[in-house]
Amino acid sequence: VARFLLAPSAGLARAAGSVRLAGGLTLGGLFPVHARGAAGRACGPLKKEQGVHRLEAMLYALDRVNADPELLPGVRLGARLLDTCSRDTYALEQALSFVQALIRGRGDGDEVGLRCPGGLPPLRTAPPERVVAVVGASASSVSIMVANVLRLFAIPQISYASTAPELSDSTRYDFFSRVVPPDSYQAQAMVDIVRALGWNYVSTLASEGNYGESGVEAFVQISREAGGVCIAQSIKIPREPKPGEFNKVIRRLMETPNARGIIIFANEDDIRRVLEAARQANLTGHFLWVGSDSWGAKTSPILSLEDVAVGAITILPKRASIDGFDQYFMTRSLENNRRNIWFAEFWEENFNCKLTRSGTQSDDSTRKCTGEERIGRDSTYEQEGKVQFVIDAVYAIAHALHSMHQALCPGHTGLCPAMEPTDGRTLLQYIRAVRFNGSAGTPVMFNENGDAPGRYDIFQYQATNGSASSGGYQAVGQWAETLRLDVEALQWSGDPHEVPSSLCSLPCGPGERKKMVKGVPCCWHCEACDGYRFQVDEFTCEACPGDMRPTPNHTGCRPTPVVRLSWSSPWAALPLLLAVLGIMATTTVVATFMRHNNTPIVRASGRELSYVLLTGIFLIYAITFLMVAEPGAVVCATRRLFLGLGTTLSYSALLTKTNRIYRIFEQGKRSVTPPPFISPTSQLAITFSLTSLQVVGVIAWLGARPPHSVIDYEEQRTVDPEQARGVLKCDMSDLSLIGCLGYSLLLMVTCTVYAIKARGVPETFNEAKPIGFTMYTTCIIWLAFVPIFFGTAQSAEKIYIQTTTLTVSLSLSASVSLGMLYVPKTYVILFHPEQNVQKRKRSLKATSTVAAPPKGEDAEDHK
């Protein structure tokens, strides 16, 4: 290998085209003086800014170091500067000249006996300069290729422009350092920008190669680790794009139209062609570009495409224009800059003229160069962006050599044997330890991977007075480990001050939760917290507690209103009216009967049972007031007691009457002996005995389950939470309420049976048929009550309907008894007193088929 590298070749012949400066210590330099060649040619056209400006920046820095008596006193730095032609393979071939001296030193012993064809001895050439460190290269792909060779020979390398994150791998590129921050910092800054703008769904676009692919890879990795940002698509632009390739890129980006933010790590040409394709697709203003430092603040990628670039946010390593370099470069001429072998070519390109060389003829169509042209006067000039970093790279090596010289050659002016030759590994340690203020006044230092700290300026391309073509880049923020972005300084198409969105899904509204799309953490569907659920957080809905309902926007819970049947409710109007009228009628009847207590009609109706029956009717009407009253322990206890007591008392009295009439006439068919237990005392005893069963049952119930009021939130828990109500009521279920009336209904049915049996008694015994009609009507009322009561169990108005139905049914049944049994008697007593006299007893013959009525008041059971 050594012999091959030492052999003359076309590549090394081309390497002779280099800039050489003599010095005690030689630095190498790699610059893209020319662009990549086409059609098999190694090199293409001259690159004025990225090539010549940067190369001159190294020469300028070397001049200043050598002129500084405090820096490397007695030691002059030399240089050998090579052209990479923007191609990694060509750069590698050129860089081999940096290691020639080392290879020659290792291979001297192997040259013994070496003979050329024809037996001639090998050609002896002057030994090449020993390069102690290399400044460069520019492109990351070139730096990667060169670094793999330089590390084999322990030659430190400092790049001024290579930003690929791959170069931070100190296990593979241990001799590589750089004064520009790696794209991992740039990617972090871009992630911070995306998050600061409130975006969470973006696409990435990268030029094929180390710079683009590694930059996007770093962005994707950082965004995944940070969370909150998702990648819609990652698209790679081929090195050699086919026709229509960029139109295809735009179509792919539009497959996810919500991802308007486009993170772009691409070269200038690819950026320009992407913008052209976006304009052709009539998508000007749709995409929100976030460009890397390859876009930076350059005008060339957006020239004549300013309308598509409006709003683009770009990032650029923090830099400053070096005034000293401007003065140096603008005074360069063909006479004072003969050391730069490419300066004549630059002169022709810069001034669009042609130098006349001896033996050649100038093209008449091209102006001849006079040599009196001046940079900046006869041509436009703007300092290239990486000039600062080239100067800092040279100074970093100079400061490292100075520290190394002080340590290894104390007290010596010039080089000492300890630094001849200079050990690359030792020099690398000093390089990594340097810390000084660079040409722009910012600190220059390296971390353990050889990376410089991340410091970026953030720009936005903004239109001026509504015109994109007259716009420009405006500084809107900075990034140095943390982001400082002036959001108010940003301007956008459409509403200039409203940040456009780049979101997979719009934010969910109040009362909606995010239902995440599987595998895409930034995409979701909004699901309403409906019914009685409320939004706990952005991902969760939970049901409100039983006594609460959600707020109108379902973001929380609020107490459910509590209702009851109040005195002013329309539902209470009819029951209360019937109850009041019934109580008034009952009171009138009782008062009439008491006033005419000894008249034949009152006596014939059975005074004792009549008063008991009227008491029951009064209690039935009175229960309405208890059902409407506000539930409490006393009210609930009274409800339990009197709800069934009035009906039990009434139907016990009626049952006793119908049973007595039935037994009297049934006994009369068989014997003249009256049946037992038909006296008024017996009747009262039977009535109170039947009633006592109800009273005992209620008392036992009160003891087993003491009454209290409850708020039932399920009864009116409607589908619409806004209509939900808690119902304040007594702790009586529907079944327990019916059970409370069950005994009364049993008495009613039994009484009806006896009324049917007693329907054949003579008409002169007028109590049987009215009782029968009373019971038939009462049965009809209660048969109508049951389906209405239970049929409304699921109604939102249940508490009102059931209470009204129950109280009206009770009042109607009481009114039937009062109307059929006592109103006619009262009418006769009050309005026809002439009929309220005792008639002469009918002939015994008329009653020979029936038993004689008993003596006493019961003899008046007929009229």
C-alpha cells in the first residue's frame, strides 16, 4: 500500500495544483473551490463564495496568526490547501498527499533494492511537508471520507462546515472536530421551533446523502424522545432526480394535507426545485417550510420563488461578518495574491472578463481583464457565511499548538525536539481543551466528541408591504440550548399574526375526550362525554356521582336539583281541590247527622257504623294533604299510618254492614232466630277488629324500618341530564305503598262479594243496594288506578303522576261512598224533613218470608 501511495499517479499530479505556504508547521486545508464535474469530469465550475472565500479566509487567518507575537512565538505556520471539487472520492485522493510524509517515513526501509523498469533507480523527490492538522472539509460526505484516512495516521481534523450527526461518533471519527454545531443540535432547535408554533404533525424532506438523511434522522429521533411531534411522512430526494420527481414529492406531501409543516434538510438546488413544484401544483401558501442551515438566509434557493417561500422559517449557525476579512479580501488583486493559484480564475468569473495569457488569443466577445478591477467596487461582494468558522478552525489549531509548545518546549523560541515531529494524538488532546473567543467574539470550544456548542440564529422570510419579491429574511429568534422565539415578530400569509396550524387532529372541544389513533400519538378522534359523563382530562370521561349531573359543557359535575310535589304545583291542584271539597262535604254530613242524631233516617242508617265510616272517609280525604306535604320523618310516619287506615276503617265498616245484612236475610230463610253479632256493639267490635290488623301491621313496620325521607336520584334520571332531578320522598317503594293499601283492597273485594250476595234483599231494606253500587264503582276506580300507577313508573313525571293518581283515586272512592250512602240521606234531612218521620209498620204478612228485624235501632233498617 505504501509503495502504491508513493508511486506517481494522475491523482497526485492533480494534487500539485494546490496553494502552498512555507512554515515550520504545516496545516492542511480542504475547500470546494470547484463544483462537482459532469460527464466524467472530476471538477466543474468555480465556486466563488463557498470555495474561494473560504480558502482566502484560511490564508487570512494564517497571516494573522503568524503576525501575532504572542501566539506561537518563533514558529511560523505553513499550509497546503487543496481543492475537493465537491466530490468525496476526489477529495480522498487529494487528501492522500497529507499523509505522504508519514508513509514515506514508514516505507524508507522497503525502498532498498527497488528498481524501476529498465534497471534505473527510482526517482528521488523532495520529501513532502509533514501536515500536523487539517482544516476541512466542507461537505459532511467529504469529511467522513477524509476522516477515515486521517485517523489512521493520527492527524487531527477540524471542519468549518460539516454538520452531519454521524461525525459525532468518537469511536469512528476520533480525530475529527468541528467549530460548527452538529445537525443534532440543529434538529433539536427545529423540534423546539415546531413545538413553539403549536404544531404536532409535520413531514420531513431530505436530500439523499449524509447531510440530509442524518439531519432528518436526528429530527425524527429527537421529536420521538421529546414527544408531542409526529412525522406524517419522511421523503428522500434522490441524488440524481428523474424528471417529474419533485412533482411526485409534492403529491406525496399532499397525501397528508394536515401536515403543512415541512422540515427540509436539502441542498440549495433541491430546495429550489421543491418550491418550483409547489408553485406548479398551485399550493403557494399551503406548506409551512422549516429549513436547515443549507437554506439559511440565502437568496439563491428562493430567487423568483419568493411568493412560495413567504413564511419560511430557516436556521443558521450563529455567525458574524468579519470586518477584517472584508478589508483583506476587497484589497486582493492579481498582483498581491499570486499565492492563490485559483485567484486568476476567480478574477475572470467575478468580473466577467478574460485574462490574456501568452500564446493564447482572447475571445472577442468577452471583455479583457485589465487587472485594475476591484472587488466590491466593480462587482458585488458579500462575505460568505462560513468565513468566520474557517478562521476559528485555524485559530483553534494555533491555540492548541501554542499550548502544546508551552508544555513541551518551555522557554524555547521556535520548535524543540519534543515537537519534531508533532505527535497527532497529543495535539488532539490540546485541541479538545482549547477555549478562546473566536473571530465573532463567541467562545470556541469542543466537547468530548469534538463538537462545538449549538448556537443558531432563526430567520423568517417575510414579504415587505405585501410584496414577496421585495421581502427578505428577518431575524426572529435564537437558539443556544434553549429556544428564544419572538412569535409576535412572525408574519404569515393570510392573517399575518395568526400562526397557521399543522395538526393531525384539531383540539377537542370542552366535554370531549381524545380517542387516540393506534400507532400515531398525535392523531385522535374527538369523542363526546355524553349522557352523565364528564371530561376528567383530555383522554378520560367518567360518570358523575349519583347525586350529580354534568355541567352543560360536560367539563365537570354539579348537584342535581331536588324536587317534590309542592303545594303550588299544578299536579297538586286537583287532589287538593277534591280533598277540600270532600272534607267539607264529610263535615257537613257528620254535622247534619249529629244534629239529627235521633231522627229515623239517622237511626235507620246505623249511627255507630255511620260515624265510623264517615271518620274513615274523612281520613281518606285528609291523606291528600300528607301526600303533598314535604317529606320528613314525622310526615313519612303519618303517611304510613293513615294511608291505609282511612280505607281500612271505611271498608271494614261497609264489610260489617253488608255481612250483617247478608246474615240477617240468610238466617231468616232458615229460622226466626236472629243471627249472632248483629248488635251495634258487635258491629263496632268487628269493625275495629278488622281495622286493628292494619294498625298492628303498620306499627310493626314502623318499628322494623323507622321512616325517613330520601332523595331518589334514579327516579328522574332522564336521558337528557339537563332534565334530571332528584326526588325528595319518603322511603316507600311502589310495592310497599301498594302493600300498605293491600289490606284495604282485600276488604273492598270481600265487601263487594257480600254486596253481590245481598243484592236480592227486598227493596225496603235500602242499605244493601247503595252499598253494592258503592263497591262496584270503587272497584272500577281502583282497577283504573293500578295500570296508571305502574304504567308511569319510568316517566320523568313519575312523582307527580303517581301521587296525583293515588290521591285522586282515594278521593274518588271516598266520594263514591259519601255520595251514594250519605248525601241522599242528608238531602232528605235538610230539604225534606217531612219524610224524616217513622212510618207505621207494614203488615206482618208482607214480611212473613223474612225474619223480623231485631228490636232497637236496627228495627229502623227499613224505611
